[in-house]
Amino acid sequence: AQTDHYDVIVIGAGPSGSVAASLLHQQGKRVLVIEKQHFPRFSIGESLLPCCMQVIEEANMLEAVNQAGYQFKNGAAFNANGRSTYFDFTDKFTPGPGTTFQVERGDFDKLLADTAESQGVEIRYGQHVDAVDLSQQPRLTISDEQGQSYTLSADYLLDASGFGRVLPRLLDLERPSNLPSRTAIFTHIQDNIDSVDMGDYQFDRNKILISVHPDNRDIWYWLIPFSNGRCSLGVVGEPHLLGENADLEATNLETTVLEATLMRLVREEPRLKQLLSRAEIVRPPAKLEGYSANVSTLANDKFALLGNAGEFLDPVFSSGVTIAMQSASFAAKCVVRQLNGQAVDWQAEYAQPLMRGVDTFRTYVQAWYDGRFQDVIFYQDPNPKIKQMICSILAGYAWDESNPFVAESERRLNMVVELCR
Ligand code: FAD
């Protein structure tokens, strides 16, 4: 029956799912999105990169996003041992948007999904994808909130389930990440920063602030201001380095332990300690562990993995939503061509182009943790042209092959590291 079959079924209504569904619908495809939760729902990943504004525009969602009142963002500030440095994303090598937003994801993801719906995309909430059968035409077994199970078929499946990783789990595609397992502890705060006397230091709400632990460069913090006087605050490190307050373990109150650990680590970084001296926690702290993930296959002629359902690297450069949206844009073009009867080489036309950008970020993530990229970022007298090229990557333009720091990322980075050391 007509209602049981779709051109494309998208699993998950996060940024990659909503954008992919919108792009496919605009090409006249019959799309259904299956989302297990009800929106708004909390998600981590609140600092966007300017590069993703291009995909938001492609999906005809730019006006909605621009009018939503989100915190304007024009760059990234870094802080270590009293040294500060910042990157202005409008002063970059690659053409394209130089500004973006910092968003509470519950609200942002709902806005994208509602906008897709208003464009004509069908979204079913509270529906959980339980099983997949690819032996013939792709079929999904889905359960609703009453526990009723039903099946749907589609010509093509897009897995946008993020950390749900639906198809990697069901099809045994999961592979370990080559990055060490790290833990993030995070919360939302009423920051009250305006009422703190910071002397000469100017806190810039238009930039994400990344701080490095004074004694251990492997530990870093994010502070992402929102437009409502609140910030997202988090700390990242290998689990043994964060040293969760064991004395509190006995209380068996997970959030108490996390709050104590997070605030102890904040007090260990002098600038953050001062900046957040009047902050109040407004959301119970939470923890994510071992979030870096990889897969054996990103796509074939029956399915493609988008965003976090594919590979997830690391949060340090806020690249997650940008990669998720970029993957949606790349995949939608391939799906349309395949549904229109053209042959698509999913490896060459989807997986490889997507991985170019992911691999660029990987170079800089690895170099952040081994210290090379931190030396470059905190170098006090950078060459302006080189800084613009690096700024492009920090702004998300990791697919721009005309940027030498993309095309030959490892070699170029090492050359600059030599100059800085
Ligand atoms: P998601 O946004 O995770 O959406 C997936 C959707 O699928 C969810 O709504 C979920 O309910 C649904 N789903 C799951 N399972 C099922 C199922 N079985 N059936 C139906 N639906 C299902 N990124 C940034 O860009 N900026 C940042 O500052 C940033 N900070 C981060 C900090 C940390 C600590 C971590 C771990 C990540 C961070 N990220 C950041 C990454 C970011 O969270 C993700 O990359 C981004 O949310 C991926 O979007 P997505 O569309 O792939 O998936």
C-alpha cells in the first residue's frame, strides 16, 4: 500500500536527519523520518561552525535559524596558563559564511525538524527502529509507544540516529575508533559573568572559549555562551585523568559526583575559576564516555550513515553538527541520482568525499592531544596568511582542497609546528 512504502526513510530527526529529509523532499522524493523521542529533547553539541550555515541555506532553513534569537558566534577563543588567543572566523582563507550561532540543541533541533515538516516532510515521533532487513528492498521494523510493531519499506535508508547508531549496531558495522576513549562531563549554568570583575580580561560571548588545564594539556574545557545568560560548560579528558571524586562515590548520587568533579576541575583552571565564580548550575551534570566511534562501511546502494551514526571523532573543534549536515548534503545528492535511475558509486561519490573533511579534522584533533596543534594555536606571533588558513579549518571548511592545510594537512601542520617551537 502507498502508506507502507517510501522513497527514503530517515532514522532520527537530529540535524543530519532533518536536513537530509528537507533536501530530498525538495527534489520531489517521498520521505519519512522516524524519531524515537519527542522534541524538544536535550542533546549535547551546542556550538556550530560557520561552514554548516551553507547547508542550512541549501535546506531553505536559513531564515528560520537567523530569526530564532540564538547567540551570535564569530570565532573561538583559547586560554591556557593565563595566555589567551582567539580566531575571528570572518578573517579566514576559504570563502563562505564567517559567522554562526551557539544553540541549545533541544530548541535548535526542534526548529530544524519543524521547518522540515512545514516544508512537507513527514516526521513520526515516539517511534523506535528495532530491526532492519536488507535481503531485498530495505525494510524496517518499528515499534510505537504502545509497543505495537509494524514494518515499512523504502527504496533507500538514511541512518541519522547519532549516538543511537541504529544500522551500525543492527548490521554489525561498528569498529573501534583509533582515538583513545575520553570522557566528557557537562552541564548548563546561569553564568552571571557580567557581575564578575575580570580586570583587563574581556569575556567575549560571541566566541566559544576553550581552556586547557594548567598541569595537563590532555584535559580541556568548553564554555559556550547562549543568548539567555546561560552557558554550556564541559570538561573532557581520559577517564583516569578526570579523577572522579571517589570520596563521593559512596553517596551513590551520580550527579553529586559529577558536579563535584566538574567544579573541582573548573577551580583548577585559574581563569575559569574566576570567570565562573558566580555561576549557578541549572541542569544536572551528565557524563558521556567513549563517544568516539567508527564503522566498517559508510554506505552502499541500500543505505548510508549520516553524521554521528557514521564516524565520530572528538568534540574539541565543535565539528560534529557541521560533519552531520555536510554528510546529509552529500548523501541527498547521491540518493536523488540513484532514485532517478543513475548509477551511484557510494564509496567514490559519498564515503570518500565525506571522509576528506573528517580526515582533515582528525589530523588536527590528534595534533591537539599530542600538543602540536596547541603550540600553533597559542603561538603569539602568527603569520597572518597561515592563521587565515587555520582559521578556515576551525570555521569548519575542512573540505576546501585549495587550502594547503586541508590538502596536505599533516605536512603543513608540521611545518608550522617547527616555526612555533
Ligand atoms: P543526533 O543529533 O544525535 O540525532 C540523532 C537522533 O536520532 C536523535 O534525535 C535520536 O533520538 C534519534 N534516534 C536514535 N536512535 C533511534 C532509533 N532506534 N529509532 C529512531 N530514532 C532514533 N558538535 C558540534 O557541532 N558542536 C559542539 O560544540 C559539539 N560538542 C560536543 C560535545 C560532546 C561531549 C560530544 C560527545 C559531542 C559534541 N558534538 C558537538 C557532536 C554533536 O553532538 C553531534 O555530532 C551531532 O549531534 C550529530 O548530529 P546527528 O544528526 O548525527 O545526530
